[in-house]
Amino acid sequence: MNDGFTLWFTGLSGAGKSTLANLLADELRNRGHRVEILDGDEVRTNLSKGLGFSKEDRDINIRRIGYVCNLLARNGVIAISAAISPYRAVRDEVRSMHSRFFEVFVKCPINTLAERDVKGLYKKALAGEIKNFTGVSDPYEEPLTPELIVETDRESRDESFTRLLDALEKANLIRPGGSR
């Protein structure tokens, strides 16, 4: 049986995508699954080095992540993308190339993200010091029909993680209790 599928986290910077992706990857590995995470920052350093933050470059980056996720998924790996992926049309394009795709919108309002932001990026972006900052001076298009929405300003990390596991089990992408 091919256990592979793509799990696509989308949401603003600092919303909790990487945190949930890493928690989930650890749990799935403990359950015996093969898992790879394509984190937005790491992909930009390795797979998409040289790309900027124009809409065209962002779209190319997301298409590359989607392509790699598809290769992994069709070879029995659970591919987890944790990238902002701000544009709905490109996310939908990526979805269309996968036979098993699960989108999670990690939702958190800007004011909470700015409060959490230890690097001060939101403060700088809101002051106009950083250009093309997604959700501030660049658009973020929320998904219209994600398989799951977690609201990280309203629920704890553990609550979001538990809801995610439950949703993946109900979608028959992973078996309850870790059986294979």
C-alpha cells in the first residue's frame, strides 16, 4: 500500500506552520511512516536559491515545493510542506497535481503575530521598513476550502496538533493509533 500523500500547511509567517509540521513528522515517524518536511525557509536556501519575493518568484517557489512533494508522495512518503504559499491559484494548481492532498490553514491574526514576533519583522513591515512582506504589504489569500483550519491564537499547540491528527485519521490518510 502506498501511504504517501501531501500535507500542505499554509498561513502567515509565525502562525505555527513549522511547529505543527515538526510535531506531526515526529509522531508519524514514531508510527512507522516515512516523512519529509519541505520548510519554506530551507527550500529557499537550497532548492530556490536566487529567487526573490515578487509574485512570479513566489509562484515558482511554491510550484517547486509542490513538484517535490508530489514525487515524494507517489513514492510512499508523507510529504509535508510548511511554506507561506500566499496565492490561492498556485496552491490550487499544486493541489491539482496530487492524488492525495490535505491542506491545513494555520490561521492567526496579524496583531497576534506581531506580538509573538521575536525578530521584530512584523513591526518593521508595519512601519514600512520591509517591503513585500506577506500579510502586510503583500497579499495573503486565505484558502477557501482547506481540509482543516487551526486557529493558533485561540487554541494551544497541543489542541491544534490533536485536531490535526484526528482530521488525518478521519480522512483515512493515517490509521488511528499508529497501526499501518
